[in-house]
Amino acid sequence: MKLWKRLTALCLSALVCVTLLTACGRKESADGRASLSVCVGETPATYDPIYAQRIGDQTILNHLYENLMRLETGENGQTIAVPGAAKSVDMKENSDGTVTYTFRLRGGKWSDGVEVKASDFVYAWQRLADPATGSVYAPLLSIVSGYAEAQASGDMSLLAVSAKSSTTLVVTLTGHYDWFLREVCTSIATMPLRQDVVQRLKQEADAANDNLKEDETPRRWWSDPTRLVTNGPYTASAEDENALTLTENTAYGKKLTGPEDLTFRFGDTQTAEVLYDQGVVDAVWPLTEEEMAEQMEADETWQAEPVLETYSVMFNCSRLEDESIRKALSLLAIHILLFKEIRIFGLVWILDIDEDLAQPAVHPPDRCGSHVTPRSACRFVGALSPLALAGLPLG
């Protein structure tokens, strides 16, 4: 699996999680404002979008900034990309095989009242692609024309991302990628940034670091989140070592669908559990299977909300030079997700989770047998033979 695919999988799973916050139950504070408090794990490692890798860090940034597109749950329950900072997008296939996307911004504003411009996205995307920044998410833009040339030369003007006007952003891709809007244009790493704000805060941080004491942590441009200028539904209003409080960004330009005050509390799993039991936080994630089982046993009406996640596996084995083994492993990886339990002890026990399919049956590993079985079961069983022939352990 290519690097960009592994990266977008992480971003997508994070965004699916944070879309739940707007639907969470809210409570009113003493002054009548709706509020929500959640625990998102350890203290954030960064508030810089191109470096945020933890789910908690990305969750916070997703509430502070708004990308061209944002994720919503569609009528069929699937996650879809809908306009965010962009009000519309057009796609044109070019004669040379490239594809050009034209985004027209909705006229949103930063939290200081300045208009969100197409050049803010150009700056952010060039900063992400720049090898000097060393972001692990840079390959997200590898499908943009000129990316390889920009990386090789360090000249970010070669990246095919430009501001046709203050409200029109043009991006040219090397080909047609149907996941571009859903994965790249909703990613935390491609969120817009104001160049003047980043440079000003960086200069202030550098000046503070000149007088840094030995026991003090070096400051970064994002070290004080309450000074960040953001274009999302919230701005950071207060911070301490245990929590970050966000309040409504009145310059956002859209109706707020979440609570007016949102508090992210930091701590390990045990701390989160204590805070939840004390009623300090309204939500904690993720839960272990044991914790979910306890919740369901204590409350029959309690239900877990499923979240789609993607995993990558890297094999370091010379036997993978055999094409049949690679295909067999691919089938195994796909079909293990389809069954409740699979045990390989000479025979294959398949417990199908789809009630519309055939009843569970036992099949020898080298054939499908005479039972009426799902086609997927036959394919899965067929995948075992190459592994057995290669002498790989199956049990």
C-alpha cells in the first residue's frame, strides 16, 4: 500500500470520530450556554496541522480550522465530503490526462475578521509539500502536478496549486483520483493557514527562545493556542496543562451546530475514566472491548457507534516473491474481516456474520466441499492452499 494511502487512512478515521461531537448530548452552563466536555487523550503534541498525528490533536484542529471540504454522514450512513470553506467545486479533464479542480470559496473569515483567501490554501499546501518542513503527510499531495519537481528542487511554485483570485483556488492533478475531495481536501494536514500569522508567531517564539532557560521547553509558533487565528467554528479561549477550552468563532459565518463551549481535557485512560465517573467529562474515547462489554451489561439500551478504520500490514519475508502467496495473503486480509471467528487446524471453521448467507459449515482447506456456501467462503478457502504449499504455518 502506498504511503499516501496509509496517511489518508489515519486522517479519515480521525475525522469520522470528530464528526460525532456535534451530535453528542449537550448541557447548559450556569449562564445558559450549551457546553460539552470530552477527554481526548494525552496533552497535544502539536497544534500545527502538518505535524498532527494523534487522534486527539487532529480532533482539536478539526474544530479550529475548516478545510475546502468537510465530512458528513450521508443518508445511507456512509461518510461523504460536502463543501466546507469552498461553496462549490468544478472538475475538468484535460487533453493531457491531467484533471483540474476549481474551488470557489464561500467568503468565510478568519477569527480576526480577515477574509479567508485562496492564497491561504496555496501557502498551506506549499508548506506541506516543502521537504524543508519534513511533514510525514507531504505525500498526500503527490498526486498534484509538479509535486515531484517541487520536492526535488525545493521550488514550491512548481506545485500546481494557485490562486486565480482571492476567492478561486485552482488545483491540477496528474490524473483522475475519485478520493481527492474526500481524503485530501478534508485532511487536517491540508487545512488553510495565514502566512502572516504563522510568520508573526514564529518570530515571537524565536525571540522568546533567545532567552530560554535550561529547564524550559522551546516555544513554537503554535505553542499558545489562544493566539492562533483560525477559520473553523471555534477559537481557543483558555488553556492550562489539563484542558483546552474552545468557544464559538463569531466570524465563522455559518450557524454553529455544536455546543457554544467545548472543553477538551487531557489525561491517560485511567484519568479519563475517573473524570467520566465524576461527571466532569461527557464523553471518553476510545473504549476497549472489555469496557464496551461492561457498558452493555450494565445498560441494555447502550449501543456502540461503529467507526470505519483502515489498517496496513508490512511483511518482511522473502517468500512474498511468490505471486500466489501475495494473492493468498490479500484474500486472507479481506475475508478475515467478514467472519466472526476463523480457526485453522486442518479444517476451516467459517462462522458467517451475514444472516442472509448460508449457515456455518466446515470445509477442508483444499476444496469448498459439497455444502451450499457463500462465494466468499470458497475464495477464502482457496487462499489457504498456496500458503500450505509454501510451508507457512496455518494454525
